[in-house]
Amino acid sequence: MGEHKAYSVYFGTALGANAYPWIVFTPLKVSSVWFPSNQRNLETTICIMGNPLGVMFVNIVSLAIVSSPEDLKLTIFIDGIPAVIGMIITFVFVRRNAPLFPSSAISVKKEMPYWKGMK
């Protein structure tokens, strides 16, 4: 392996490690803002299990497609399609503030100051 290829592997590993906190903690924030209290556990479970199930799916698809080194580019393209679709859906439909739908807007509570909550 050439030296530049080793650096690209290290860079990719570092990039993935920096993205992992968002992958792990985003479902908790989404469930607390977008879902009523009786649906939060189910939503958090579904979102957290999306990461390992997605990794498993990519590994299975990659094994089914790749039979020679030339097939690797096709695999990267096919595996990237769901990620791009998810990114587009996120940018179009997810807003920064709590949703205005009655079912979830009622369940959203204002955050309490830290020291007041400790009493």
C-alpha cells in the first residue's frame, strides 16, 4: 500500500470517528423534540438500530456484488444511493425548531435551567 493510500485510510477513519457522536446522539434529540412521550422509546430504538442494520445491509450487498476489484466502484455507488436519499430528505423536511403539529407540539416542554433542575 502506498504512503498516500495509508493517509487516506487514516483520514477516513478520523472522519468516521468524528461523525459517530452525531449518529449516536441524534436519535435522542429527535425523539425528545419530534415525538410525544408515549412514542419516544420506540422512535429511539428504531433510529439507534438503523446504524448497525445499515452497516449489516452494506456488508451483505457488498459481498453479493463484488467478485473482482473492478466491481468496487459499483458497490460504492450502490451503497451511497440510500445515504444521498436520506440526506436530501433530511435537508428538505427537518427543521431546527420543534414541529408545529398538534400531537408533538403539545408534548414539547421548555428546557429547565440546569441548577433549577438539580434542586
